[in-house]
Amino acid sequence: LIPLLLHWRSVQGKVSEQQFFLEALSHDFSLEYPILVQFCRRHSVTEVLPRLFHCVAGGALPRFLALGLPRRLAECLTVCNFCQKLLHFNAENASGHYELDLSAPIEYAVAESIFLLDRWEAMLAQKEDRDDLSMHGDWSN
């Protein structure tokens, strides 16, 4: 963790390197809220949050706190616009039609959640010895 923050500090002022670094983090990392705050202190909130919002670990409370990081209305609207697919996703009622751009990490995170829910429901159906009602016989809903 410390090497990541040191590298982040070393690329300060190098916009393209910072964007590349944030893009790499957005694909493979889970970050605690205080770490996200450190990234936002060193770079624009509107650059960091849209790329790393889905990486915030700990559930709804840390994500809620992360949404409080933008200080201006324009920044808040920019962040919410980028994060709207994740913010509107309801895991308790995930049925419906989704149009997701899987090249965007935040939308890929929504797709991962849907896939995880589907596999969990399939496991429960098999465990409860229910019939497979899926179209392709793979227990998928």
C-alpha cells in the first residue's frame, strides 16, 4: 500500500501518468476510504472518484462518505454522472435489462455483481433441490 502511495506522489504533476495509474488501479484493486481520500488530495476529485469509486471497500457507508469528497456542485454532478450505473444498481432487485459498457470499470463492477447474484441464486436453487428453469440448462436466471 505504501509503495502505491509513494508512486502516486512521484507522478504528481504528470497528468497522463496519473490517469494511467488510476486506470490500472480501477481494474484490480479494492481500496479503503482513507486511501481514496489520499488520492483525492493529490489529484482532482473529478478525475479520481469516477475511476475508483467502485473500488471502495466496506459497503454503503464508505461509498456514501466518498460521495461527500467533491466540494463544489459541478464536481458532485460530474462524479454522480460517471457513477450513476453503480449508484442506481439495486442488488436486492437486480432483475431487469442492463446496458453496460464493460470497458468502463464502474460498469464492469455492476456486471460482476449481477453475475455473482446469478451464481448465488443458482447455488441456492440446486441446494434446495428446485427444478432448473433456465433457458440453457445452466441454472442461470
